[in-house]
Amino acid sequence: MKDGVEGFEVWVGGGLGALPYQAQKLHDFVPADEMLPLAQAIARVFAQYGEKANRAKARLKFLVEKLGFDEFANRVAEERKRLPEDPAWEAQLAAARTRYSDQPLKGPSELEIPSDATAEMRRWFDLNVKPQRQDGYSSVEVFLPLGDISSDQMRALANVCDKYVRNTIRTTVGQNLILRWVSNADLLHCMRIWRVYAWPRPVRNG
């Protein structure tokens, strides 16, 4: 937030692989409604000047290196000036804010682990469940070795999302899945479904 406006710090040109490159800061602050045209301008610069012959070199990081960061930034700025204003930029942003709002399905509630909870149940709470900053809610992580999940497990997970978390789910950099805004009273229901479908469980190192 800057002066009451939502926005982003923008970095470009980073990448991993055999030739890793550190991303460089293009802008300190870009208002949210300017992100789509900025991304479009960057894509146009890449389309015009990026590598065409060698697919292995067809990466933004190599274009930034070839042109130099300052020249790349100047060309992006020039391309942005040439873009005609498009009402779809604001409309798409407004639609995204409505469609993908991160809100709970149910109200907050207290977490009560049964006194007769088995070791497996306690392990699930220990490894898969993390409290959110918002009181009364937790996040549940579904561990997927190698990012794999069966069709039956995916359907069961979809049912959980439909019933407990407003049809939303997140992916992680570790190829796992996270359900946010699970009301604490619903955690036991999620765990029971998890046990029926034998969700893969992590192995704690050490």
C-alpha cells in the first residue's frame, strides 16, 4: 500500500536452471491497475527482441543480459507509452478481486483435539495443520510426494474445498496443496477424510 493505493514492487529477468540469473528491480511501486499493461509491454519487448532461433535461449533473463538492464527498462517504458488505454485492464482486475477473494466460508471456532486422539491424529495436527493469523482458523497442508495426486484423492479434496473453504485451494513451491480458512471446528472432519483417502504424509527429518 502506498498513499492508500494497492501496488507491487516489480522485478524482472531472474531465473534458475543451469545459468541462474538474479532478478533486477524494474519499479519500486506499480499501482495494481497498471500491472496488466506493464506485463503486456514487457511481453511485447520480449516478443520483438527475444531469441527466435534457439529455444534454450528464449528466456527473458537472456534478453535483459543482451540489451543491458537500463536499455531493457527504457524499451519497456516506451512500449508502455504506445499501448492504447484498454477498459479491460480495470475490468479484469475488478473481476479478479471479486472472484478470487480470500474469505472464509464459515465463522471462526475453537480447536479441540479429543482427549482420546491417537498418535496418528496428533501427528496429523502437528505436521499438516498450522494456525492462521486470524483467530479461529487454520491452514491445512496436503503433502504430495513429487506433486502427484490420484483422481480419487483430487475429487475428495474438491469435496473438502466445497464444504469447508469456499472452493479455494493454493499450491506451494514444494508442489503441495494448502487449504486456508479452515474453521478450527472443521479440522477433525478434514482429518477423517484425509485418513479415508490415505493422503501421503511427510517424513520429518531428524
